[in-house]
Amino acid sequence: MRHHNNVRKFGRTRGQRASLIKGLALSLIKREKIKTTEAKAKELRPFIEKLVTRSKKADLNTKRLITATLLNRATETKKLFETLAPSYMDRKGGYTRITKLAPRKSDGSKMAYIEFVK
């Protein structure tokens, strides 16, 4: 029985899953809208929302923690702190939107867009 085992594994090990989510988060911050599978979008959503919530408090410790989480990518971290977080200061949550798309032709995977809400 899989009671209370809610993590999607994507056929990957723990480290590979973490790298996948971090890579998707970097792409989302960079492009502000990405197309991915529905399951990956649903798994990415809480991760990115926690990052945005933390980045609204722009002190040095938070910047260092988020920079480390985002694989020391300075440009994406800077964009998160200077562009995205200030635009959501009056918002308590719900920074992203998942829009479902038609299944992928090759393998029938459910596809979706995940984007930042304006």
C-alpha cells in the first residue's frame, strides 16, 4: 500500500528528481512560461511557489539560500529577487498557473503549460 506516499518519482532516483525540478524551476524563472508534462508541472508548482514566497523577504541570508537552491545561477536569482518577487508583494500565494494542453502525439503524455500569473 502506498498510503501517504505522494511524491511523483518519474522513474528517477532522488538526486535525479531534485536536479529535474531545479532545472525546470530555472527554466521557468528564465522564460516565465514553459511547456512540460502535467505531472512535472504539478510537482514543480509547490517548489517554485516556496521560492517566490521566500524571495519576497530580500535579506542576505535568503538570497544565499535561494542562490544555493538554484545551483548558483546568478542571473536567475537576480531576476527572481528584482523582477518576480516585487510584483507579487501584495499576493499571498498562487503565483503560478497550470494550463492543460492536448496529449503529446508521440507517446500520449498529458502536456501542460506552467507560467507565472501576471
